[in-house]
Amino acid sequence: MSDHLKRLNAPRSWPIKRKVSIWTTKQRPGSHSVENSIPAAFLLRDMIKICDTAREAKRIVANRDLLVDGKPVRDVKAPVGLMDAVAIPKMDLYFRIVLTDKGKLVAVPISKDEAGWKLCRVEGKTKITGGKIQVNLNDGRNILLEKNAYKSGDVLKIAVPSQEILEVFALDKDAEVLITSGQHAGKTVTVSEYIITEDASANIVRFTDGTETVKRNVFVIGAGSSAIKLPEASE
């Protein structure tokens, strides 16, 4: 497998200039999909723009100055993905990775307090030895619960890195959601109806604007309004 990625082949969600050079940094496999994440070096050099070269990005990472979800990043090719909280404490810079209304990943400036938590979608649940429930989240992390709670598709607001659950946003009527993939990726809409199908086909989420999509494309970001800061709408 190649360690490099041609700019022309980069995911459409990357905010990248494709014809200025041939190659760009390729992230290593991780908890986020390629479409919904960018490598740490790309984040520092091309999005936040606190350095000019990959060598400078490596120095920042080597000095443990880049924190993602409260923990130091150790690899310049580590994936930084959707909803991750990014911090560079020495420069008093804090960001959250979200999608623009054009479906492009962007680092939105946030406060230091906001960088202390993130949103994670419940992907599934597992019953483990001792009767506890393990909740599996979209960014690869797992949380143990004493009793069964939350549904697949619900979103947990958790403190990072402690993983304390602060709030829950259910995938239900009036929930504010972000479309994470498909033709309308990056669009924020309000749920009007959540339809659980009786066959093997995917559950359907309908919105107040008359559109709909499958459940896997939906990420709840609040109840009634967005709990996270969103990028300004593109012209």
C-alpha cells in the first residue's frame, strides 16, 4: 500500500488545492473513515496554517503540542476526524472538525471550554461479561454502562479525555442533524420523522424541508438547535 496520495485522488471532503502539486499527505488507518478525516500534518499546515512545511508539522507533533480529544497526537499521519476537538494549548488555539454546507471538512474555532467535550454517535451496543453494556461509538471508542441505555443513532456529548457522558441527543423528531455523506453532505436540517423499517433495508430519516436520507448519513448535533458551533454558510 502506498504511503502517498495524489491530490487528484484525495477525498472530495478535503479542502485541498488539487493542481498546485502532485502529492499530499496520506493518513494512516484509524477510527475515522478516509472521507471524514484528514491527517494531522494536513490539519496543521493546510487548514489551521500554523506551519508552512511537513517538517514543521512533524516538530509540532514531536513536541506533543497538538492535542485531539484531550490527548497528544504522536503521528503526523494520524487521522483527525469529524467532531474531533483539536487543541494547541501553547498557542491558545482550539478547533472542532465539522463539515461545511459544501461537504468540505473544516476546523471551526471554538473556546477552550468547548474543546473539553465532543459529540459521538452510538453505532451499536454489546452485552459483556458481568451484565454490563458496552456502547460502541463512531470514533472507535467504547463506554461501559451499568444498565442498557441509548439507542443506535443517538449522539452522546462526552467530556474528553475522561469519556464522562454529559448529555444525550436522541435521533427523534425535532432533532437538529448534520448530513455527513451523500448528495447533501454538510447540510443541517431538522428531523420531522424517523422511520424504522420492518425489513432488511436501512431506516429512513425525514426532514422538515421535505427531504430524506438513510440513518447512516445522519449525525445528531442538538435538540431543537445545534449544540456545536457551525461554519458560516458558503456563498
